Amino acid sequence: MQKTINKIISNHPISGSLDDYYFYSPLPLQNGGTIDPFLLLHHHGPMNLPPYNSGMPFGPHPHRGFETVTWIIKGHVVHKDSHGYHSRIDEGGVQWMSAARGLIHNEYVEKSFKEEGGELELLQLWINLPAKLKMNTAKYTGLQKNDIPVINADNDKVQVAIAGGNWNGNKGAVQSLTGINAFLINMKTDGKADITVNENRHVLFYVLRGNVTINGKEATDRSLVLFDEGGDTINITASSDAIILYCDGEPLNEPIAWHGPYVMNTQTEIMEAMRDERMGKFGFYID
């Protein structure tokens, strides 16, 4: 049975702290709600930064209690953290980081990109961890484009890059701590794709660009599609070239205490996270 669409939400850009940098924020929802276990989704760009730009508006910052997944659609991102992980991931690649009990990391572009400028487009997703996993050891996995399995379907009109989980029995590059399925779907005009999902799992469905019909309803650029509970089938038809982020996961159904870069279950745990970071328990970030 098809999943019923509850609402389709269009998104508007949010200016960053830098004049040329902007992003969209499909999650959290305007009412502060999430799609358990998916907490936050930011769509940076697409933008063309000029020569002598200021790069990405982030510096070293801490995290605890969740995972981040970053898709590099255009350009590149360098990751460096307090646990010694350091990599540059280029267009088509993915960074999958489990902050868990804590780390300090930085995301930035190379000096040459700041000097020369260029295209930049990123997706970053925050995925909550259950209480029993929040204090696991932090881990980072950097995947270049060639590290990610790609499945072709519908006479090559559909390409599915499987960052995490499984697509129709095909394993992805990462098997996450909580069994998340995470795909970037590229569709050509008239392409069709069918997704079967356990009706108990929650779906994150975001159209980066293009015009698509999902279970009989139309969505276009920067649209977040919200589904009702129940149903197990999603049918997609593209009326133009399109890119879609699709994820699904088991809801945690746990209390959330969220303060900036920390996502825990209680306010006491938030205070403990802030204390631990100040005490150096997240490690030390060295440029």
C-alpha cells in the first residue's frame, strides 16, 4: 500500500554569516518538530563563491549524542577533528561521523578554493542516537565517490548512490549504528523508481532539485515531503532531471534534550556534555 503524503514543504534560503554563503533548513520543521530519528537537515547552496571568498562559516566546534552525514554535491570539504581523523572529500563523496560521546571537529575548504572561488553545494543531516549508544567511542568515515556503491535502474534513467544501509538487497558503503538507509537518487526525465519501506520506519524525503511526482503528488526544488504513518510503498516519477535525498530509520521514541551541538536525553546530560568538553574529554583540536 502506498504511503500517504501529509504535506510538502518548500524551503527558503537563510543567509549565513558571510555575504556570499547561504543555506536552506528543511529540518527542524518550522514548529520545531523532527522526523525521529532525523533531527536536522541543512542544504548549503548551490552557490558559486567568488575569488577571495571567506570559505565555509564554521570553525572548530564540539558535538555529542548523534551522527552527522554530509553529502558533497559540488566542490569539496575538509574534515579534521580532535580524535586525529583528517580527510578531504570531493564531489560525489560522503562524510559519515558518529560524534557519540564527543569530539571537536572543523569543516572547511582548502586555501586554494578561497583564493580562486568555485561551486559549492552540500547536504548535512543529523541523525539521533539512542541513549544506549550516545556514549560510544566517536568515529569518522570519509568516502570518496568511488567508495559508494551505485545501482542503475530503469534503463539507466535512475542512479542510486547507497551511502548507508541497503537498497533492494545491495549493501551501502556504511552500515550505521542504528540501521539507517541513506541514498542519493539521481533521476533523468521520465525516470521511475519504486521504494519499499517497512511501515514502522520513518522516511526523510527531500528534493534538492527537479520536478517529481511522489505517490501522485508533485514536488519541486528544495521540497521536503512528509508522510503519514503506515503504508510501505513510495512510487517516484521524474518529469525533469532531479536529485533526491532519501533516508529511512527506526524511530527512537526517546526524550530529546537539545542544546546547540549536543543532543542528549536529559538537561542534566546536556550540562555534563558542556562540562566534559571544557575539561578536555572530547580531545583537543589542533590546527
